[in-house]
Amino acid sequence: MAINYKMITMRELCVNCCKDIYTHDKILICSLCNKISHSKCGKQTFQYDQTVDQWFCCDCQAQKIVKYSPFNSISYNKYSPDDPEAYAEIDKIKSCLSNCKLMSNKVMNTQNFGFDRRPLAVFSNNIDGMSQNFDTLLTKLSMLQNQFDLLALTETNINESHKNLYKIPGYTSIFNSKYPNKHKGSGLGIYINEGFTGNIINSLTMICPDIETLFVEIS
């Protein structure tokens, strides 16, 4: 029996022109849905996202949830004298941030939070001012049936001496004051579930014009 191999050869089709894609063709592939297109055909239907160094079709680009990461623009260059192990650590962080899942309150409430589980469940939020947004934070937390182990807040815009004005039931708190004479974009706070004990690590905690840190030992 003779077999016509030409008849059974399966090739990818360009989603734009619907013609065969050959091995020598320049192509674009959507990083989400894997649609494939000739490069020249995809000029109007594919977009390059430089923050993640990937191509997306217009349909996926419109539906894609943008996840900010300050590390997306950093990639290893074999000609760089920098330590490649440092880039490996950055890649781990990038992967962790890119794989974060968006959860509704309903889905979040099915998660097993609490101090009897490991690892810790941490809520992190740029509150952009305790005086303006503390009530909004309490409202959001009240919509969740489970308690987080830690609540980490940035840009509190308050001094440590004012922390008792912002108590959250079931938590103790440790604050690092905002930078002197800086009224916005400064100050850190950590709320610790009463099931834990927390102590500030003074040797690692600092505040200066360029960086603010707040380290706490949890037991």
C-alpha cells in the first residue's frame, strides 16, 4: 500500500492568514494561549509586553491581569561580571510573583489560614496612609472569614507613637515611624496574630531617605 506523506503531513496554521507555517518562517506565539502567527501577519494582532519579555495575542492581552514586579526588567547576561547566582535568586522571586493567584473573597474564605498551619499566611498592603485608609482595611479584613498570621503595611504615614490609634482586634502591632518631615510615602507596620509573639530586630530595622525596613522575629 502506498502512503502519500504529503497528504498526512500536519502543519501549524497561522491564526491570521490561515496558511501553513514552515520551519523557516519567522513566527510569533502567544505566551498564554499558544496561538501562532507569521511575524508579518501578527503585527496588528500580537503585542509585545516588555515587562515580562513575552508576546501575547490581542485577545489574551485584553484579558491578562497585569502583575507588577520590579524584577521583570532584570535578566541574566552571560557577558556581565555579576554573580549568576544572584540572578538565579531574582528569577525565583520573579516566578513567585508571576504565579500569584487572584482570588475572590469567596475563594479566599475556603483557604486554611491560621496559626496552626505552616507556612505563615501574610497579608501585605501599601495602605497609603493609615488615617485615610485604615477603615477600608478593616472592611476588607472583615469580609474574610479567616485571620492572617501577619498583616504587613507600607506607607503608613504615621509615627510609632500613634499606633494605638489603629488597633485591630486579635492582633498586636509593631511600627517603624515615618521618615522625619516626610508626610507621605513613609512608615511601616506589622500586625501580629495574638497566637504568636513578635519582637522587633533592631539591628536590621532602619529608616533613611532611600530605604526603610522593619524586621520582626516571630515565635
